[in-house]
Amino acid sequence: MGARDVGLPEHLPRSGELPAEVTIWEVGPRDGLQNEAATVPVDVKLEFLDRLADAGLTTLEATSFVHPKWVPQLADAEELLSRLDRRTGARYPVLVPNARGLDRAVDAGIADIAVFASATESFAKRNLNSTYDEQFAMFEPVIARARGEGMAVRGYLSMCFGDPWEGVVDPGQVVAAGRRLLDAGCGQLSLGDTIGVATPGQVDRLVDAFAAAGVGVDALAVHFHDTYGQALSNTLAALRRGVATVDSSAGGLGGCPYAESATGNLATEDLVWMLDGLGVRHGADLDALVTTSTWMAQRLGRPSPSRVVRALAG
């Protein structure tokens, strides 16, 4: 059954409160697969990226240059990028953790990179093996050099709403960390609900706090996990504040190792279903996405957690 066979209109009036168009930042090939215990063959990853591009997605986070010791699933980054069919008009960002990672990105001819920082001291220590301040000292020269190489740089900021060791995170603390990434040269800041505890009210307050600090919504993206079933609600709250870039993962792939009940990233199909219902343009083909996520779920040996995938492919 296709998306149009269940009564979803082709065109709907757009609410004036929402962006006319949303950029879907697809993280499935990187964030979605990085925690898989069994190695996913590079041929499967390449086909996954091709299928996602065929489905109309134009921003596809392809892989990471984190040391293979820490993320063995993405140890094939160079091979994948050397064989990848980079579509005209599409972007293939990669995650770069440090200067060595940037060297690898330059050698691979990458045009878009992302760095990954924490809004809290505790997570900086556990995830980056650095203090809160040291992480910025590490990233600033990486960002400066990347910009000098002509690359676009995105900053991921984790633990923007809650931290398993520190509890609720104050919006002012998040804004201070985000400003440091933007001031260092990041062109966009992705606000991460790393353990999936955010609620729409928190999203409103954080976006408003950035606005009060002089950071407009054009510089912001959102990255929600669905641990408590709030990812779509939180996304809608961000859209109503004017945020127009949303991170999502095909089929809802991915998870958070810091919350036992974490159910992974916001599913791209669930996002697209909502955007279609709101009349917001996004450029993706929902039926092709469902087919792709069903195909990938079969290769991973488990059903997709995406409700829309289960509904349309069931």
C-alpha cells in the first residue's frame, strides 16, 4: 500500500506559522548504523545511500572519520567514500572528530563536515575524553582549517535538554556552548536531544533563548531521539518557531547507549508523513523511503521501529 492509497491528499494549504520548506538532514547511514554490533557490508551501505538519494533526499550524512577503535562499524569510511556515487546537487557530510579526521576528509575530497561537541561537562568527559573547555580548544583549529579549505562546517551539540549525569540542562548553558561553535565558524548548529527526554515546552524555551542571544533560526537545526515518544512533537514545536532543518534517520535507525529504553532517531518516514499532512515541502518520496527502510531492516535482521514504515509496509 502506498502513501497516497490511505487518503493523504496530494496538496494541502500550508499553515502560516510553519516554514514553507524543510531540509531533511538524513543521518541514517552514519548515526543510524554506527552502533550496529554486526558489521554492515560496505556494499549494503553504498546501496543504502543510493536508495536514499533515489528517494529524493539531498543531504545524506555518509560516514564518520572517528577512529575505528571507537566506531568500528564505520572503519570503511575511505572505501565507502571512494566508491560512492555522489549525486549532482546532493551533499554528503561526514563527521570529523579532530585534526586527523580532517586530514582524512580533505584526502577524500569532502565538501561538508560536522564536529560533535557537548553542552555539558559530564558528556564531554565521557564521549570526547576532554573537559567542557578543552573540547572547544580541540575543535576551533579544525573548524578554522576546514573553512580555509572551502568546506561547510556543521556543529552538533549534544545533551541540549537533559544529561543522564547532570539532569535537566539549562537553556543558557546550551546557548553559551552553541555560540562558541558558531563563533568558531560553524555555519549551522544542530541541537541534539541525545537521550530523548525533551518536551515541546523545552524546545520553545531553547529556541527562544538562542533568539534572545542573537542567534536566528536560520542557523539552527534539531536532532531528536524518540525515547519517550516525543520526537515528532518536539519537531513540530521547532518548526513552529521557524526552524527549517530537521535531522532524521531512515527507518528510525540508531539509538542512544546512555538510555536503556532509547528507541533511536526520529524516523525520516514519520517526519515526512507529518510534513505532508502540514503541507510543508521536503522533496522526498515517502513510498521510496518506506521501500528502502524495509529493505535495510531485512538486512539488519529486525523490523523497522518507524510507525509509518510498519503501517505502509505491513
